[in-house]
Amino acid sequence: MLHYQIEFDDYRQHLIHVTLRFLANPTQVLSLPTWIPGSYLIREFSKHIESVKAYDEAGRQLQINKFEKNKWRLYNTDHELITVEYDVYAYDLSVRGAYVDQTRLYVNPACVCLGLQDQEESAIEVEVFLPEELKHFQIATGLESRSLVKGRYTLKANNYAQLIDAPFELADQTRFSFEANGIPHEFVVSGQHTMNAARMKQDLEKICSTEISMFGSAPFENYTFMTMATGNSYGGLEHPNSTSLISPRDDFPKANEPVEPSADYQRFLGLCSHEYFHSWLVKFIRPENFANYDLDQEGYTSLLWIFEGFTSYYDDLILYRSGVISQASYLKLLKGQIDRYLQNPGRFIQSVSESSFDAWIKFYRQDENSNNAGTSYYNKGCLVALSLDLGLRLRGSSLDALMRRLYENTQKGVQVNERTIVELCNELTGDNWIEQINHLINTTDELPLDQLFPEFGLSYSLQNEKALPFGLKVAEKAEGVIIQQARRDGAGAKAGLSANDVIIAIDGLKASEKLLNQYAKQQGQFTVYAFRRDEFLQFELQGGEVALTTVELTVLDQAKAEKWLKA
């Protein structure tokens, strides 16, 4: 058994002290992942490792050499009991890192616990020691845990893969428990908040029960929601039997939360629904090459439109099916997805399968050109899922049936490859789907929503309600009008204006967002003065706006609509 001892005595400096004890191989390599499962970006966690030292059983210091960015090597240590000690700087408040201070001790083992090459399947014990003044902290984790002494916890993992996919948090916590389809769940919140716990419990129980019922069973025996309440941070990361969430505290239900959840609360419930759904789709059902992660380098797949896109389709739909939100609220959320798609010019540049493959270099590295050049496998993937669901239902099946088939196949040891969705659609309907699915995922053609919605009693009409002046998305500040994005099809970009330019005057008048809108509606040519960095530039612009397309969804036949919406 590998033994990790984790101490937080230097939490004020945001340091975690780790002691690892193990029986070593003759030449023992230790390494830290470069990325964390579920978040497809090389994050270089080893940059936060400090002062790595090794000792033999007699306490003599050994030479330990770093030979790659995330790897260390020990020599001539065959079957010796070795101790390795090091510190980790932990001040990343996101769900992907580690964070320690006087209010919260949060550890993702993927960025804290060095692993041992060729000992990845060894059982693991983690002992956690709290400093005296923080011994009142409670623990939340998906791992097996126990505490025999106040301020000391013992966690167990079957192997390294389980360890690094199971974060744990120690803090002052608000918590409640509930059962969904007989499975125990725990919801834990740290940080300042005024959450209506009874309402949260009521709604989460419905959401979790609906998702388990859809699949028929769950790939876990218990589940933990870990949530950090903040002012405005937002995000989530899935794990096999837990999720780590960070949310604005204003997104929690209020004491007087209306029956129909507020937009803010709907957003949080959608986040919970999304990460919970990943327990099936990502943590259990995976791309073939993710069956065993290679955490030293990128793991490429063109299938994130399935794993994130399908999840993004179901997260809000489950809110409606569970009875937590109304049909009107669901259609409003769906309209938001479609509007984002229609207002993304990059959808004509990049297919959703290309977007999936390029996640490592594009999705987590958004810049001023991202909307012009790329599409989101979350957003378009959601609408691909919608298109497949409606198409399957027209042929007597559904995306629900396909999801259950994926789950059944994975229980038999069969994971997802490039042919899986086509083959399952063929099996479920008796039709050949290769051309239709190729059109949805490998081309930049428009999705067939205008053809599909009327078959389910909904009208689908496009409108141009808003417009960007000169194709520029801007923000007005004291120093001028700052360009946030310049669409390529707009007069601003064609004249040479770019993101981060600061417009200070138009035809000799002090620039404002209102003035920019006025000039964009006029015909003729105008002179715009702007700073790029510290250089003063002049641009000649033609009047013009870039329309922002929105969709109007109206239910014309409720009975037809419910054949889709009610599963």
C-alpha cells in the first residue's frame, strides 16, 4: 500500500506538505499528471511542486533527479522503504486545482499527489492532518473516509486513477443528505451564503432521480456534491461519484424562492444537472482512447460533441422532465442555446468534430478571434443532440434509447469510437444514418432545426432583433470605447479596427457607445480615431451594422411537443 500524509501547517502561505512512503522498484520514477480528467488543457501542475527530497529507511537523504517537466527518478532502491517529501503551492480557486487558506483546504490529488510508475494499481491510503486551529473543519469527498481523532482523516483509494479523480475539501460546511432511487447523496457548501437548503434538497432529489431513472441504474453507490460559494466564480468538474462546483452565492435558492426558479437559480441547477449527468457520460461511458488516460500528454478525440454536447442537451431538459422548471422556462433556455449558435460566425469555419479535436489548443484558450474562427462542442454539440433526438423520434426511437444502449454497451466493456453513434442509430431505426450524422458533425452547414421543430408542434422563426455597430462588440469606459470583438464581416474589421483598440472620437466628436450606434445606422464614410496600445490611429469606416439573429420558438401543438419533451 502507498501511503500519503498531507499536512496544512503552512496554509497561510498556501502550501501543502506531502509525505509519500512506498516500497520502491530498482529504478523508481515518480510523476504528476499534466492535466486533469474532464478538462482538456495541459495545465502543468508540476510547476507548483517545491523542494522534492527523498530518504531511505535509515533517514539518509537520497539523490532524486528531475528528468522531465513532471517526472523525477530514484536509483538503486530495490524494495527499500522510501520516503519522499515535497511542498505544493495551492492558490487556485478553480475546480481543477488546489487551494488552501484559513477558510478552506481543497485538494485535487491530480495536482498534489505524485504517482509511482509501475505501481499505479497499488492500494492507497491518504492521511490528512489539520493544524490545531482548523481542526473543527469538516471533510467532503467521494473517497472512503474515516476519522478516529479530531482533525485527522484517513482516505482510501483502490489505485492511483481513483485517487486523482476524487477531490476532497475541508472547511466550515453546510450540508444535507437525500436519497435518489435508493442511492445516498450528500450536498456540501462552503463559503458565505444564505442558501434555502430545503428548496435545494427538494429540487436536487428530483433531478438526480430523473437522471437515474432515464438510464435505469447508476454507476455509483453514493454521490457527493461539493460546492464553493463565491461572489461571481462559476464552473464544475465531474468525478465518478462526486462533482466539484464553484458558483455565485446569488445563484442559490433564496428563502422566498418562487415556485418557478429564478434565472440565477436555474443556472445553478443546470450546472448540477450537467455534472451529475457526466457520471454516466464521461466518467463511465468514454471515448475508447480515454478508457485509460495518458495524463502525460494530450488525449485527442473528435467526440467531445457527444460527451459535452449531449450532456449540455440533457442538463436543461432534465430540469423540465423532473418538474423543477416549466416548459416555458425550458424553451427559453433552449432558445438561448440556439441564439448563441446563430450568433457565432465561427460555425461556418469549424465543424463540431474539429472543435472537439482542437479542444486542447482552442476551447480553453479563448481569445478575441475565437468567435470568428471556431464553434463550441458544448453549444453546437447540444444542438446536434437535439437534432438527433428529434430525428430518432420521427423514426420510432429517441436519444434516450441511444443513451441507454451506450450505457449497456459500456457495462459489457465496449466504449465509444467514431462509428458508435452511426451504428446505434442504424440499429435503433433500421435506417442508414451515416450521411445525416456526417452532415451534422463534419460539415459547417446549418443544422436542420427549421425542418425538425414543426414535426413536433413548434414553429421556428428567425429574427434580427439586435445589431452590432460596425460589427464591433464594445464596452464603454472612462478612457473611451473599448473594442472587445471585431467581427470579420463588419465594417470596423474591414477598415482595420481590432480587439483592444480604444475608440476616442468619431468625426471629431467624443466617442460613446450611443454615438457609435448612431453613426453605424447612417450611410456614408466616417473617420474614427482610436488608440492601439499607446499609438494614435485613424480609420475610415463605411456605415453599417451586423445583425444578430435570434430564434422565436412557439408551441403550436402541445400534444406533439410533449412526445419529445416528456420523454
